Amino acid sequence: MSEFSHHQYIERAKLLLQQKRFKDAEMQAGIVLQQNPNDVEALQLIGHCKLDTKQYDESLKIFQQCLGLEPDDSYVHYLIAFCYYRKNELEVALKYLNQAIGLFPYNAGYFSLLSNIYYSQRKYADALHAANQGLNINAEDISCLNARSAALFRLNKKDEAYETINEALQINPEDDYTHTNYGWHYLEKGKYKQALQHFIEALRINPNNRAAKEGYKSALKSKLPFYRWLLQYSLWMNRQNRAVRLLMIFGLWGVVRAVSEYSDNSNVWLRYTAAGIVFIYLLFVILSWLGNSIANLFLLASPNGRLALTESEKNSAIAVGAALLCGLALIACGFIQFNFFIAGCIVCSFAIPLSFLEFPIKIFKGTGRQITTHIMLLLGLATVVTVFVNHQTAMFFGILYFIFFVGFMWSGSIRSI
């Protein structure tokens, strides 16, 4: 293969990669590799295609091969770091990224990734410092400006944050990431209408922007007051350190327990106050688990919302709605026979595991959490059926279902910390 044809194939592959025609790009780079299996530039392009299609393990193998061929290539170290960042293996990502910066400390993009890693670790001061280092190299680097604004928001330096993000928009008003960043900050302030405009603009520029899609759905669902409050609480919790999040989850539960314990004395107002606190707490817990699925039901009723939801989200919302309706119908029948009331309460509780169930359902396949969901639903169904047949059998299945149910909820709370 001549030097000219080699250059042609590589440039064509780069263009196809920019156009997100990944298979075609791999094909063009593959032609180069047929002549030279160790062509680092062609290998990097194929690795990029794997990375952009979320085939992280495959891309890592290719980039490690590149590293073996050119161990002093800073960009290869950066690509490996980016793969580990996407896999949420942040410490490994930092190791490779620091090597990339050590080899070539003049690439603003390296410091942008460094800032994002620190941001993910909730080290916001370090994230700001890294973004500033990148901007010292290139004052108009959009990714560093976005990283800087995100860190400033978390450090509660809102005026500087808005100045930075406005600067990014002035440099490139067609950057979808900047609009997405702006949209999420508006959502945190509860301004869902302004947020929606930025998400729409981001999706106009890049219809495949996942963060913009999620923001767009959240902005539409924020028309519901309860969802808006839950979203702001969730975003606020994400800004806090681990100690605060632990205190909020376990401390709030402890307060409710303490109030309910002291409500047994003769003070009528204290009993009413305790009952009100317990009711609000339980309502908050239920909505925090079911709020998203209930909001998805709301989106199903609107043309724009229906288009925004994935098939799995649609099916999950329908399943949750059906469980709640069937459960309430059975509870209403409890006036006829008490067994219906018990069955109705259990069926209503199905709404929580169903809200996390992935569709189409693959029984006992998927992540550990998905398999646990399948076991819970089977135990719950067994309890509902046997409650009309044999109370002892129903008690056995019911206890198992309750253990799984409580464990599922608490593990979900701990995972979010």
C-alpha cells in the first residue's frame, strides 16, 4: 500500500468517525491493518469506534496494544484513562491520565478529563484547579470551561459559574454539551421551563446526547410539583459528601423512629404530630421510589413525552400503574373478605420492584439487582395466590417476600450513597 493510499484510508476513517458511521470507519481502518497489523493510527481509530459504541473492554484491548507499540504516546494513555472513566473505575483512570499529563502537559483536553474525574469523586476544589490548568493552556477550550462551571456550581460560586458557562456559549453557541450543562443547572434551581429550552437546543445539535435526553425527560416531568421537589432533593443529595448523605438517610429514619416511640404518652397533640411526621416520611419514601415511574405515566399521556421515553420506561410505567390499580381494587374488595385486603397490599407493593425492572423481561438474567427483582416478584405472587388457599404457606412466602423487599430498599439507599 502506497503512502498516499494509506493516508486516504486513514483520513476517510477519521471523517466517518466524526459522522458517527462507526462500522464504515472500522472498515476503512481495517484495510490499513491488513497491510500493517501494527499501524498505531489505524488501531486508535478502531479503538475510538469501540469506545464511542460503549464497547469499553474491546477498546481497552486495542489501546493497550497501541501502548505496547508506542509506550511514550501520551494520547494513548489518555484514551485508556477515558475508557476507565467511562467504566467508572476512577482510580485506574487517574493513574493513566497522570501518565499522559507527565508525558505531555500541554493538552487542555487532558485537564478537562482530570477535572471530570475529580468531579465524579466529589473533589470539587481539585476539579476547579484542574479545569483552570486546562484553561491556562487554552483559554477557549469548551470542555474545560464546562468542567470549570460545573465545579463552581458545586462550590456555590454561582456568579462565576454562570460567567464561565456564558463564555462557553459565546465561544461556541452550537456546543450541545454546554446547553446540556446549562439545562441541568436550571433544573437544580427548579426552573424547568428554561432548562427545557436548553435541552431541546442540545438535542437539536446532537440528537444522541444521552445527558440531554435524560434532562429533557426530567424537565417535562418537572411539570408535576411532587416530581420537581423530588428531583431537586436528589440533585441536592448528589452535591453532598458521603457523611451528609448517610446522615440524611439514616438520621431521618432515626428521627421518625424516635418520634413514634415517644408518641405513646397521654399528650394528644404529640400523638397527632408523631402520626403526621410518620405519614409524611412514608409518603416521601414511597414517592422517592415510585415518583419516576408515576411521572413516566404522565409523559405517556403527552405526545412529546411519549416520544422521549424508551420502550423499557414505557413498559415499566404501565406495569407500575397496573400494579397500583389492581392492588387498590383488591383492597376495596377487602370489605367482602379480609384476604383480598392482604393480597391488595402485596400487589400494590409490586410497584416498587416493577419500577426498577428492565423490559423485555429476561427471567433470572441480568445484574444481581435485576435477578433479585425477579425473585421478589415470584415470592410476592406466590404469597398472593396462597393467601386464598393456605394461610401457613402464605405466611412462609410472605416473610421471604418481606425480607427481600426490605433488603432491596435498603440496599438501593446504600448504593446511592
